[in-house]
Amino acid sequence: MTYLSLAGLSQTEGAADIVVGCVVGPSISDAFPPSERARAVPGEAYTLLFGVTNPSSRGSLRISGPDIDDAPVIDPRYLDTAHDRAAFRAALAHARLVGASAELDGWRDEELLPGGDAMSDTEADAFIARAAITHHHPVGTLRMGSEDHAPVTPDLRLRGLEGVHVVDASVIPSITAGPVHAAVLAIAESFADTYPA
């Protein structure tokens, strides 16, 4: 994974804005028809993943009914803000720059998706809207805070229910720039130190 600034490749200070990573194998959104996904055969393709490290779009998680079996209503709203659409376009451009580099000439035959041609912002936005998937790092569905309206207290107690604590990524008030795993471990270790078994 390479974390980059929107200010340019030479910018090494401050928060990263976008990320580009490579996986050895096809990794394609289910939004693409099977015929497009089938072209990328395991062992014969690699994928350059790209994304926004600090998105400003915010999704929602709501209950859909009174029963425990009622499925939740999840709306990630990945590309809800102009900031995120512009950052995703920049991340796509960097991924394509890496994919077209001379260093990968021996590994590359053709760009399968979005397909080697130059793209307008509108075309890039349409491709990104289809390609966007989660990295499975959701946070903030039960924000921790000292305010009365925060569902979780700073010591990880769930307000309104005695003896219930929340010790996972849902208490993180804003998304981390990279994988959330280390932050979750820190939360769990802090909880274990405070409430030893």
C-alpha cells in the first residue's frame, strides 16, 4: 500500500489523502457483470486497488423494524461529497499511472478495467461509482464521547444499559486513515487494562 497526498507525489508531510495498493489476483466489485469479472482469471491478473483515506462522505445504519430478525438498512453513501469524488479520481489516476509504468511492462498485457482509454471526470465518476467497495473498516456507528447524546461513554459503557460495554471499531469517532485493526487492538487493550478478568 502506498499512501499519497493530493498535493503531489513529493509531499511527505501531513495526512495522506489517497491510497493505492496492489494485490496479486483479480479483485473486482460484484457490480460488474460476470462477463467482465470472468476476464480476470486468478493467476493471470493483478489488481491495483485505490481509495480515499479520510473520506468526508458519511453513511448511515438504521433499524428497519421492531423485530430482531428485521435486517438493518445500511447506506454507505461512499461518494456523497465532491471532495470524495475528486479524491477518488486522483486515486484512480495514480493507480493507472502505476499500472502503466515501465516497471510493470513484463506483468501487463492490457488494462481490463476501466480499460486503457483516457477518461473525463464524468466517466471516471461513473466507473468509480460502480467499482467502489468497502475495505471493511467501518467505524463510528456507536460514537464514543462525553456528551449525553454520545451512545458510548469514554470508558466504553453503553448509555442506558447497565453492564454493557462496546469494545470495537463502532466507538471510533472518525475513520482512521489506514486499516482500523491497530486502533481496535488499542481500544481492546485499554478496556482489558481497565476491566481485568
